[in-house]
Amino acid sequence: MTGTHAIWRRGARAVAALSMAAVAAQTERPARAQEPAAPPPAAVRLKDIATLQGTGTVPLVGYGLVVGLNKTGDRFQTLFSAQTLANVLERFGVMVQPRQIRIENVAAVLVTSELGPYARPGGRIDATASSIGDARSLQGGVLLPTALRGPDGQVRATAQGPLSLGGFGGGTPGNNVQVNHLTVGRIPNGAVVQAPLPAPGAAPETIAFTLRDPDFVSADRVAHAINAELGADAARVLDSATVSVTLPPEYRNAVPELVARLEPLAVDVDAAARVVINERTGTVVVGGAVRIGPAAVAHGNLSVRIETRLEVSQPGALSAGQTKIVPQERVDVREQNAQLVALEPGVTLDAVVRSLNALGATPRDIIAIMQALKAAGALRAEIVVL
């Protein structure tokens, strides 16, 4: 017992020593800047639901050639590919007629990209090359230097480099294998910015945030969150998608710092009740705010099956008849028994879908039922059909 008590006393001293050391370390540790509080589970950051107005991207487009293909490029009837290649060769002092060129290893493409508002000369952006001729594949191709122009016609970037397709293909014209789409390729960081977008003029007195999903309730909550951060009357709602913020005097020449302060703010977004349906794939996406009114649902499937069998009619021996093929058709109509489901008012659509799944309803059955509920006025939600 004495040895046990001694061991226990030594353990207690060790724990006490470790606790005192931890307290001392925390006391000596320098104070850290206060981290922004994490948003509540039901809230999202302002930067995830809104963008700064006036900072959109600008589309860029250009015409170029992809070379190095393995006989999968444009064919002889694509005249502009041969003409473009002849023009390129002429710049290097090689004179050749377009009709004398076989362009199986060359494909004409349109190159597209997007220039961000903060892109600067020397920066790199992604580019996409899409075949505009009759090329079978851009696999293994390299894009020649291509000027990308903005809506104003000015050259904003230059793209070049090998294409990444995300697929492959091979074989003979009569027997081939293809995985994914082979006539569109991407060049990651393949475009170099040459000229930035025009810079804004004098420092503005106000900035505005644009909601990605316009909603008056969400816009009002964004304004309240900004006012709680900057002070009363700093933000006001202009419409369902725009919240205007008056720049405080200390941020008149420091707009980026103000935006960085506002973007982490937590906002409780109000989502509209919406049901998204894709009938081609049988996909149904139900929002959490969807509610059902009182209704009764009965749904059954009617299937019609037509079967045709070909029978041979053989005439008797030594008769003047002829052998003929006689079709025998059979029509079978089946209707499944429909079960009546009563829906109580206020029930969520999620609970209804689970109940219908338990009854064996397929996704397409659920789509038909929800469309019928909407027509009956029992579905309090917007149906979006893709």
C-alpha cells in the first residue's frame, strides 16, 4: 500500500507540474489577433451569396490552328483551315497554294477564355479550344499562338500550348473506340494577359453587392448584417438583388480592405421553396422549405404491350396454294393497382417523397405526382423543369 501511495503522489505531482507549465506558457504567449467568428450552422458568408457589383469577367475569343494531330484533323473540304495554314507559312517565307496542302494533321479552332477584373499583364488564365471544322479529334494537338480579343476588339491575351482533352480515341474508321468528347480541349493557364481591363476612375463613394439569387428577405438580412458591422444607415436595400454600402471616411481610399472586412460576415439566407425536375434523367431535387397542403394522391401505371409473332402458313400437298408468312399480333394491357395516400396540411415534401418511395414509386412517378399536386394547388413551391 505504501508503494501504491507513493506512485500516486508522484503522478499527482507530475500532473500538477504539467498544468503549471501549460498556464505559464499561455501567460507568456503573445496575444493573437482575434479570428472572425464562424458563421452559425444556418448562415453563410456574404462572399458565398453575393458579388461586388462592377467586377464581372469579360469574354475573350480568337481564331487559331491546332497542329500535330494524328490524321484526325480537318479534311480537304474544310477550305478555311488550308487557307489559314497557307497564310501562316507565308509569314515564314514559304509560298504554297491552299489546294496543294493536305491538312489531316491540322484543325481550325475557336479559342475562348474569360478575363477577370483584376487580371494584370503577365498573368495567366485558362483557355478552351473548340473545333469548327470536321476534325474527328484534337487528341495530342498543340495550339499555335492565338490572339484573344474582347468585345471592344482589342487584343487582351495570347493563348498557346498543348491541349488537354480528358478523353481518348483510337481505331480505324470502321472500328474505333472513343471516350468522352474529343473535339474540345482545354489549356490550363495557357493564355497570357497582354492588356488589362480599363481601371475605374475616381474612388467611389458607395459600393454595391449583388445577390446571386435575388430575394428581398435575403437582401434585407445582408443590409442588417453590414449595418451591425459598420454602423446604422451604412447599407440599404435597392432592390431584391442589390445592397448599397456607403463608404466610411476611413475606407474612401481603401475599398479592398472594406470588402475584405465585409465578405466574412454571416448572413441567414432565406431560400425560396423550389422543386427542380429533370425529366430526361429522372432527377428530382426538393428544397427544404417546400410544404404540402391537404390532398389525396392515387397514382397507378398503365402499360400497353404489343407483341407480333410471324407464323408460316404451309399449304397442303399437291395443292395450288402458296407458302406465306402470316403475322399474329397480341395486345396486352395491364394497369397496376393504385394506392391512395392522404397528405396532411403542412407536411414537408421530403416526407411525402419518402412515403412514395416506400410504396415503390419510381422517380418518374414522383415527378408526375408533384406536377399534379402543383396543378391542384397543394404544392406550395415553384417547379423548375430542366
